[in-house]
Amino acid sequence: MIIMTCVIASMVSIVLWRLNRPMAGLVSWMLAAFAGTAAFLAWVAMPWIGRSVAVPINLAVSTGSLVLVLDGALRFRGLITPGRLRWMTPAVMLVAAVQAIVNLDQDWLRIVLNDVLNGIVLIAMITALIRRARRDERVIHLMMAVATTLLIAAYLLRIDTALTAPRGTFRAPGDPVHAYVFSVSLVFILSWTFGMLLMVNLKVHRALADLADRDPLTGIGNRRLLDRLATRSLAHGRAGLVLIDLDGFKHINDSFGHDQGDRALIWIAGTLRGLIRPGETPIRLGGDEFALFIDGTGDSSDLDGRVAELDADINGRITIGAGFPLPARVSIGAAAAPADGSTLDALIMAADRRMYADKHGSGRGLKPGPDARP
């Protein structure tokens, strides 16, 4: 039954990897499923290949399987970068193999060393998953943590049995405690496979949701994201909105082509992204219009100061240049809730009026100005 479960886990991991190849950690989890299958096959094949061969293979490969699970969890969480720690799995398998062979005639010592090593790997694995976990992941991780804890408890039971049994009486596979470890291993494999499916599905769902909130050209937020942020922040009554318009952008497209216009838009978005503070989100509304949404501000003087800083920073960098055509300058206008309204549309209207006043030299920020829109 355990081997069949491992085979199913291997098939599931192959399908997940094929469908989500760019996702980090899936290759390690696929190899872990294969290694787990091989480890249990070695145990089943003991009558044919001999105990002296089957037991060391089972211990070394099963430990390697758990290390691969840990490796996949670290990569899935982004805690290690691609290409790092590839030596970890063969190194641990070598340690397990050496201790299994050196203590070949002392099953109690071999099992104790193996189970201690496996327990450490399992603790590290579940820690990697739980660390900085989001709220919607907690149920998945709780399920996997319970199964992992049960497996660690089974290892502790086997360690206790091996240490307390009279020397020479604890044998693999003769002692019944091995059956408990294998039974709990089945639960662990099932929970891990199901949890892996849920985690990958959740990550894909988040990626799709993130794409829906991003401007495809510049990579910053779009109007959909602005609507969501405003709905959440304005419910508490305090938010700020800064609108930024590129002066002379049409000239770039007409004179140099849309490719250069796109470069200018990407440059402005990158500049804005580099200037943001905590609680600020850069947005591209469309065309050559950008915005900066500020969560939790309602102080006009603070917002006026922020507008002045953005004006100096962005227009100062435009003056220096970027090696390709840029707009002549940017015009900026801002609005704050609740002073200028309690809805996003009201903030946009107020900030837009001030932005066009700035464009025509009548002022910027929160200072009142005439509606200069032609």
C-alpha cells in the first residue's frame, strides 16, 4: 500500500511539474517521491536482495527523500535561490549510507542515528513552510504539520524502543515498531501529496490574481488594483491620491515611435517605484497617466510636502535624462480623503483638477486651482 501511494505521489508530482515548470521546488518534490518509492521497494525486496543490502538502501534513500522534500520547501518558499544547496541531498544520503554500513550489525544504533537525522530534517521542513505563512495557507500547513508531527513521534517511539530493548534483540525488520513507522509514513505521504497540490494551486491562483492587478507594460499596479486599494482604505476614511501626467508624451510617440514611448513609460514607472515609501502603491491608470495611492493619510500638509518631493525627484531625473526620449516634465496633482471626498471618483476629480492646474502653471498639490482642462 505504501509503495502504491508513493507511485501515485510520483505521478501527481510529475503532472504538477509539467504544468508549472517555472515554479521553484517542484523538481525536488518529484525526485523525493521517486526516492521514497525506491526506499520502500528496497525494504520489500529484502528477502531477495538480502538484509545487508536492503536496510542500508532503505535508510539512506528514505533520508534523501526527506531532504529533497526539505529542499523543495525551501525553494518553494523562496528561502534559497535556484542552484543553491544542490549538494545537500547527496551529502545527507552519504552520511546516512555511511552510518548504516558502519553499524550494519547494530540495528539499534543504526536506527537511532537514522531517525534522529530524519527528525531534524522534518522539523526544518515544517519550519520552512510555516515561516511567514499567509492566513489562507494556515489550514494546509496545519494538516501537513500534524502528519509531520505524527511521523516524528513514530521516530521517537522507535528510538525509545531501540535504546531500551536488550542489545541484540532489536532487529530490522523483525521488531513490530517498524510497522508503526511505516503506517505513519503512509499518512505523511498522503498529507504531503494533498498539501502539495493545494499549495501549488494556491500559488498559481495568487499569480493569476497578481497578473490581473498589474499593468502588462510597466509591471506596476493598474486601475483594478487602485479600485481594490481605495475600497479598503476609504472604508477607514483616510487616504491620499497623487496623479501624475507626462507632458509632451504625444511628441515622443509621433517623432520617435511607440517603442520609444513605451521605454519612456517604463522609465517613469521604474522611477516612481524607486521613490515609493511604505503604504504607497504606484499605479498606471492608462496611456501616459500614473498615480500614487497613499494608504492612511489625510493630512493636507503632509501630502503637499510629498507632492513637492515627487515633483523635484521625477522632474530632476528627467532633466538629467536617460539616454532616450523622455517627456518634457510631469504634472502632478493630489487629493486627500476625507477633505476632498470619501470616494475614489471624488479623489480622482479633485486631483485631476489640480494636476491640470499645475500643467498650465496655476499650482499643484492640494492648493485650490481652476479647472484648466480644455
